[in-house]
Amino acid sequence: MQYLLSVVHDETGLADLDEQAAIDVFNDRLQADGNWVFAGGLGAPVNATVIDNRGKEAVITDGPFLESKEYLAGFWIIEAPDLDVALELAAEGSKACNRKVEVRPFLAE
């Protein structure tokens, strides 16, 4: 099963050198153990653009969808046999990046 591990951050700035090194080690382990699907860091919320095309025409708004102290700073998509393994990996990812990590399963097809 695949899981989204969302990195939640509440400060400005990117990972420092020690955090980045720990993230690299964690990423290497995910790849070596066959859990890696995809991962990436995201730009700051101020660089976001929201598009709402539910009405008669698209409305484009600069800035984040929500005004919040916390924001999505990055993510991993992993393959894990069950939620327990996904939670263990999320705990390791949280330690590596020094941020909170939210775990959500992808819906089964």
C-alpha cells in the first residue's frame, strides 16, 4: 500500500545542513529497502498560487490556500505493507527532517 508522508513545518527557512544530511540518509534507506516511491521539498507558501475553477470562470489567487502558521514543506510517497510500517518510517522521517510528519494512506483502487 502507498502512503503520503507530509512534512509539516511552522517556521520559515529550509532544512539546515545537518537536517539535509539526515534526510539524505533516510532517503537512501527508503530506496535501499524498497519503500521509496517519490519525495520532494516544496517552495514557501508565499510562492503558492491557488486556482478555483468551480464557478463560471477560473479565479487565480496568489499566496497559500489557507493562512496558517503550519504549512506543507515537503513529502514522501512510500510503499509499506501496512500502517504500522508506514508509521515507523514516518517517525524516522520526522527525526531526520526535525519536523512533524502526517501519515495518510492513498485510497485503494
